[in-house]
Amino acid sequence: MPEPVDYSQRGAWAVGYRAGASAEGAKGHPELGIWYPGLNPDGVDEAITYDFMLKSPDFGPGPGEVEGHALADAPADSEHGPYPLVVFSHGYSANAPWYSNLPEQYASHGFVVVAPEHIEQDWFENAASVIQRPVDITQTLDYIEAATEPGGALAGLVDTSRVAVVGHSFGGYTALASAGATLEMNTLNERCATLAPDDPKTFLCLPLAGREADLAALAGLDAVPEGNWPSFADPRVTAIIPIAGDAYMFDGVGLSEITVPMMAIGGTADTGTPFDWGVQLAYDEVSSPYKALVGFEGAEHMFPANDCADMPWTMDFLYAEQICNDPVWNRQEAHELLHYFSTAFLLDTLAGDEAAALALSPDEAQFPGITYATTIAAQ
């Protein structure tokens, strides 16, 4: 029987961080942040300030900072590599450092984590990101593969045969699309046509419903497909974790194209991506033999983001209430459970960790305030 591990807490590795790489080495392609298992022989405090520029004009001017727990440019622990890879995809027009608690957690448990900064601003122009975000994932994986070659910046550090995509909100859409879910605009238009004008889901519909011709042109298609669209999948993706992920752009057929392991996580009171259009829809329709649903009862949309005490730029932020506060959950308690489930899933699916698999069994993964469903018992 494997020894129990507390997956809610940091792992055994120090966390290193490198910034500034580009998926294509040129302007117009996403910049990448990279977290990795590092060495800290002097035992110095793992403290870092992540700098970034706010993307949307609605967010206000200027740069922002996030206080994190990593070591800038720390030496990598190459001796115990190569490590599985996690690609982290942030929410629409957000920044990866808003969620630094997640890549830091995963790196401390023996993963290399790379986060592309998707280039986007205005939600009402998000059609371009529907097409571009899966391309960003492919470009990111291409960069990592090249960097792991002998003499590369990550030589010997990454096992590119074991790849998960973890994403929040529109990053959850990105994870689903990268794993093979295919668009089907007729279903989206029908869903949106049935909504009352005051339904919060209308916010999700406004940029996309009825815009299938624009999307097809952005995708380089000669005509709008009558049914499901061509896949945006990258075959290198071997597991996904959509968190409050936008599944509503796919129909059941499109979601059923996903066969890799999936854990869908979200808040049951989410008004950003409502549970039935995100987490529940993905869990019900994905055909993966190994899938799990983790519902944070009563949680809103932004609980995966960092505690705002570590994000001073949110003090003057227009949407601070939505980012910083949850009606039910204390941020630290929510993060501990988010870390528990997602870390164990990654260790199970990418590293074959028996203790992690046990931690996700229905008998073990029982916590107050969590709704949990899984097919793991059948494995």
C-alpha cells in the first residue's frame, strides 16, 4: 500500500522560474513563463515578484505585480528529470501570474509548467481567440520540444510524451479544444436563442452566436461546416484539466471526441461560466474512460486565482470584487482542495503514481463542500 501524501501542500522540490521566452521567438507569438523543479542548496526563501502588463483597456492602465513563491532563474534539478509537462492556459485577457499558485504547486511536485501569455483584449472580439488559442498550445509544445534538444535551454528536463493542459475559464475551452473537442455552431446558436435577456449566459453568447462565418474565415475554412468543425487538437496532449472551462461551444458529438483523461473542476454557483454550461457539460459528454468532476459547492468563477493579498494591483481594479471575493469559500481553503485534486490527477495520469490514484478513489476523495464524481473506480 503506497504511503499517503498530502497533495494539498507543496511538494519536495524547490520551484524555479524563467520568463521571457517566446513560443516562436518573435513578436506576435505568445511569451512564455516556465516553472520547473529547481535546486535551492542554501535554503533561501522562495520569493519572487512576477511583472506583467494588463491586457484589456477595461482593466486599467499600466503594469501589475504578483508576489509568488519561486526562485527566479534557479538551477534546475536535472538529475531527477525528465519531468512531465503541464501547459497552463489563463482566463480570457488575464495573465498567467494571476494563477501562479497552480504552476508553483505543480512544479514543486515534479512537473515542468509552461504558461503562454495569450494575446487578446476585448471579450466581444474573442472569436479570434477561439481559433488562435489551440494554435498557441501547439506553438508552445513546438518550442518546448526544440528547447529539450541537446544544447537547448531545457535539455534533458522535459518528457514531451507526457503532456497535460490545465486551463481556467477560456483556458478551459483551450484545454478541451487542444484535446480534440470540435466546434458545432448550430448547437451554440440554439442554446443562446433560448436564453432570457437577463440570463448571465447571454454574456457568453454575445461574441459568438451567429458569427460562424467570421469564425470560419478566421480558421481558414472556405465555408461554414454544416456540422462539427475540423479538430484543433494537438496529439501530444495526453490529459486535461478544464477549470470552470467554457464547454458550451461544443455539442455532445464534439466533446465526445475527447478520449484522454480529464478532470473538470468548477464552482457550482459560477456565473462566469455556469456549471451546466461548463464543468457538468464536459463531464457528461466527454468519452474518456477516465474522467472526474470536482464541484466546489457554492463557489463563484475566480476561486482558482491567487489571493488578492498577493496581487496589489487589484486594489484599484474595476473588477476586484469578482476576482478577490467568493460568496462561500476562503481562498486558501479552496486552493488547498484545488491543489489536492489537480496535483493527484496529474501525478496519476502523467506519472503513474499509485498513491495519487488512491487519493482520487471515491472512498478517499471525500471533503466537505465538494461534489465529486469519477470513473476511476472502474479502472
